[in-house]
Amino acid sequence: MTVSNPSAVHADSGRALFIRHDEAEQLDRLGVRLYADHDTTGGALSANRATLPAGTDGPPPHFHATSAELFFLLDGTLQVLAGEEVVIMGAGDFLLVPPGMVHAWAAPATAPADVLIVFTPGIERFEYFRLGERFIRGEASLAQILETQDRFDNHFVESTLWQQHRATAREWDRAAGRIARPRR
């Protein structure tokens, strides 16, 4: 049974939450498909799928005070800042970032990334992603996103390590492009 507009699902409700891929809300500009939010899971989790084209940055460094964030890489490669290290994930890899740990992610220039992301316990994410989609379309401001940090438990911070890593990764990608470029 497909639950199109499911009410909250609790262990004692006797119902399972089932969302078909094609029925999940797709935010095209952001590359995010929304599966389950905190209100549809009784607060148990929030889940989405992010698809990043090769060379695309995900969100800047941030942390969640109340939720762990699970990354399961379905396909491609994902570079992830996890605290004070950068992890390179391949298809099938699993990463759990605990509450309070600074993290960010990006797809390298050489490969896209298709990643399932789960927050537990669940936090309100759908409206946050919709705000991000409006921002990309030029319909919302950075100030509006920053004003929601407490509401969506998404707190942005600086990370010198991530800045250095991304700058180095871009430099390597440019060098690889020059080396791989055919001579004329």
C-alpha cells in the first residue's frame, strides 16, 4: 500500500511508511528527493536522497545539535568533511556523523554522487530543502537561510580544513584536465 500523504507513523500505529521513488517530492535545482520528514515518522527519522553532478559542492560546513546524520553512498564518489578529517566515500560506503560534529560534502570533479541521507532522531528538513531550492532559483536570500538555523537545527560554521581540501581538490582537477587534454 502506498501512503501518499501519510500521517505520523508510530510503532504502535500498525502501519508502515512506504514512499515510492516516483511519488517522493523532487527538488530539481537542489538535486534532492524528499522521502520522509520528522512529522511522517513520529520523530524517528528524516530521509532524503541527494544527487550531485561531478564537481558539485553540497552544503557548506555545518553541524546539527540534536541529530546524527547517516550517509549511505548509492553510487559515485563523495568527499565528506567529518570533524577534523576528510573521508572519500565510494558506492556502498556508510558514514554516521554524530550530533555536534561539523560536516560538509561534495562530489569530486571526476564523479557524481548519489547519496541516501538519514537524520535520527528526525528533524524538520523538508521546509529547509524547499527554502534551499527557492534560494537557488533566486527567490530567497542567504539571510533567510541563516535566520532558520535554530528552527532546522542546521548551524553553519567555518572550516579551514574543508576550504583547503576543496581548493586542493579543484587544483588537482584542473591539473588532471590539463594533462588529459588532447594536444593540438
